[in-house]
Amino acid sequence: MLQKIRKMMLEKKYFQSTMLFLCLAFCALTSHAGNKQEQIIQEPINQLHEALINVMVISNSTNFEERYKYLEPVIEKNFDINLISKVVLSRYWKSIDEETKIKFIGIFKKLTISTYVSRFNSYNNQIFKNISIDQLKENRFLVKTEFKKSDKNPISFNYIVQKSNEKWRIISVIANGINDLSLKRAEYAAIIKNDGFNALISKLEQKIDNSQTN
Amino acid sequence: MTSYHFYNILKKIIMLAMLCIMAGCATTQTTDNYAKDDTLEPANRVFFDLNETIDQALIKPIAEVYVDVAPNFLRTGITNFFENLAYLNVILNDLLQGKINQGLSDAARFVANSTIGIGGLFDVATSMGLPEHDEDFGQTLAVWGVDEGSYLYIPFFGPNTVRGSTDFVPKTLLNPFYYISSAILFPITAINAVNKRANLLEASNIRDEAAVDPYSFTREAYLQQREYLIHDGNPPVTGYDDVFNVDDDGSGVLKIE
């Protein structure tokens, strides 16, 4: 009788140990899968940050055009410029023809690259640090990071990334609480409303030319 | 300050808060989502252009000369001095927002900088673990649920909102310099204005380089920055992608693809 009870207790212990092991293994697997998904979501931002650090490091020994050519493929790959262009023009997007849309996207892309090249133009041991990831919607996440300069308070750089055509890309940048996309949308709407679409194109082209002197 | 004066100030704040609530209720909402707060845009643009003209012609050149001639330690000292003078307003608004721990920390910061920091010239409090905070009555009203009201561009003072402009009263009344004679107040105010403009030179240069419509740029940056401050640098995650929910036909597909 005693032996039976002992056997049952051992089997129960064995069962509990097995269940505990399986639970831990499951948690480890899902955590690993979760981490892997986070890495995939963060990848466009990591690539952008690495490129921005590199472009700052080479700023003393290269000119604007060289840094532009270095950054161009990184921006093209990791930003959804087409979607951003559509959102930044908002209601006016539907009112322009296909040729004008393509022209605008090209100019907007050039402006984006030129702005990054002119803003990140000197290296003083700055670093980017990943902070957190939050889900906004299915296939849309908010990635929070910080940009640290040696002698100043860090600047928060938050990115909205979205999956489209099986690829995660950046669709918005928020620096210290200021959403670049909202800012541009308000500006462009004001210019289109007051001066027309061609005036906006002219101003953007002028900005691109001006940024090359920085 | 006597209890009579304190009661008087409190009465004025409450009256302003009531005016603010009424102003918030009376603001006309438009259907234009990203300019909904700028119902006074025509007048605001006039004041903005006036400010920019005076700034470019007079204030910015003075600030640039000031940066060239004044050593960094002097500029830092002047910045610290005036920020410390304005810190009583920060403490008041900490408490009004229910941030008791922060209020106590800021009170200790004010005392440390005023004493060890020799009248606020030196910021010793930060290295003592008493960080600087940025609170004002406009943020307090936001925490209390008061609507922002219309965007305002105030001559000489710059961007603001109906709600934010209520900070002018407590900020002025809680600044010790308000109670000294105008013969000293005006030159002190001028030094503060030039120093502040000098501190904003980099930001204004970035705006001039980046903005295609400086007025809209300033408005949007200001309003978003206010939201950021109201949430103490940590706005809620929901709302981050609101910009994608406006004029969205839901397709998400570009016809050119």
C-alpha cells in the first residue's frame, strides 16, 4: 500500500516537473519569437541610425554630394516615401494628376535626404539608444529611441513603422514630441491654399538647393 | 507676501480660469483638422509678420552680437538667474496639478539655487538630484480639462493659445522683479529678452532652414510642443498616428503603384 502511494507521489512529481519544464520552454520560445519580431520591426531604424552615425563621422572628409549618395539608398530602403508623400499632401493628393504625384514624390524624397545630410553634419560621440516598442495597430508600431549628444540633454526620436508588401518601413518621425509629418502637412496645405501647388514645388526645390550649402 | 496678497492672486487665477473655460466653450471649431485651433489666423499672420520684421531688423542682430561678445559662463549665469526667478510659478503649478513630490523637489531646487547657487546664478540643484521641470498655468488648466482654445500669436511674446496665455498673470505676480521700480525693471527685462533670444538662435535658424511656411511651422511646432509638455515628455501612445487617420480613404494603396 505504502509502495503504491510512494509510486503515485513520484509520478505526480514527475508530471509536475514535466509540466513546469514545458511551460518554461513555451515561455522561452514565445519570448524568443517576440524578441525576433521586435528586431525585425526595429531593423529599419537600426539601419537608419547606423547610417546617420556614419554620415556624421565622414562629414569632415566628404562633401554634401558624397554624403547624399551614401544616405540615399538607406532612406529609400527604410522610409515609405510614397505613403508619406500621400499623407503629407492629404486632401490635395486626390486633386493632382499622376505625373505631378510622381514629380512630388521625387522632390519630397530629395528634400528628406538633403535634410538629414545637412542636419547630421558633425560627429561628437553622439549615440542612438533604443528605448521601447509599442503596438498602435495591426502592422503599425511606435518605436521609441533617444539621440544623445555628449553635453546636452538627450533628444527623443520616436518612429512609427508600418508593414506593407511584407516589409517594415518608417512612415513618421517624432522628435521631442514634434511630428515631422504633421508639421509638413500643415505647412504644405497653407502654401497650396494660398499660392497653389506649383508654388509649393518651387519652395521645396529652393529648400533642397539651400540645404546643400550647410 | 501677506495672506491678503496671496488671496488676491488666487482670486485672479480663479477668475482667469473661469474666463478660460468660457473662451474654450465659445471657440468655433472648423472642419479643417490641422488648423482647427487657428480660428484667428488672419490676425495671427499679421502679428507674426510684424514680429518677424522687428526680430530680423533689430532683436536678432542684437542677440547675435551678444552671443559674440558675452562669454558662455556669463550667458549661462544670466539664463540660470532668470529661470530661477520664474521658478515659483513652476512650484505653484506642480501643486495645482497634484504633483506633490515634484512640487517639493522643485521647492528644494529653488531654495538650493537661490542660496548655494548665489541668487540663482549657478544651477547647483541639478547635480544634487533636483532636476528642472517645466510647468505653467496653461498646462495646469490642460490637466484640469480646460480646452486649449484658439491659437494666438501675441506681438513681442510669440506663439500661445487662449489657455496658455492665462499663465501671464501668475508668472508675473510670482516674479519678485514685478515688485521693484520700473527704472530697474525695464533694463532687467531687456537683458532677459536679449538673452532668451540668444538662446533661441539655433532653433530659429533651424526653422528658417527647414520651414517652407514659417508661420504654419511655428504654430504646429508650438502646439505639439505644448502637448509634449502637458504630458511631461511622455504623451500617450494612442494618438501618435492620428495624422494617418485624417482624410484617409482607407485604401492605403497609391494609384501610381
